[in-house]
Amino acid sequence: MDCAEEVLRLTDENGLSRKFWLVDQIQRAVASIAANIAEGHDGQFSKRMYLKHLFIARGSLAETLTFLELAVRRKYINKEVGRTLWKQLQKSGRLINGLIRSLAAKKAA
């Protein structure tokens, strides 16, 4: 969630509103990461459904990374800021992957 907030703050503060299509895509993708984790973690779902939502979250994370790189390449975002966000997103990805592995191992047991 911290990473999502940081990306949203960045897009608001750096004049990306003039590049609305890219801002819209980044904001939707980054918000989808946390939303899918939360939705899957809702107690009414099985582990299988939670895993499905984690895979969707991981896909949204990959989408966010792609749009972030595009924003850096187009010089909409400073390289250093982009690098910092990239590292935060990579850390989130490792956490999601670890959770997927953990749940998959429990499911197989």
C-alpha cells in the first residue's frame, strides 16, 4: 500500500496530469495491486481464490513497472525517482511471490 501511495503522490506532484492516459494507467495498475491482495484475503475466499488474486496483483505490479519505465524513458519522471519507485515495486513483488509460494506449498501439503 505504501508503494501505491508513493506512485500516486508522484503522478500528482510531477505534472503528469497533462499525460493523462499514462497517469490513468499507472494509477489503475498500482491501485489494483493492493486491491487484489485485499480482495483475495477477504475471509470468504478459499486459498485457491486468494492465490488467484495474488497472481492478478502480480500482473498489475508488472504492468505498473512497465508504465513506470515508459514514464522514465519519456522523461515524464526523473530517473532517480523512477529508480526509487522501481526498487519499492520490486520489493513488493518479492513479498507477493513469497506469499504465493507459501500458500501454494500449504495447498500442496
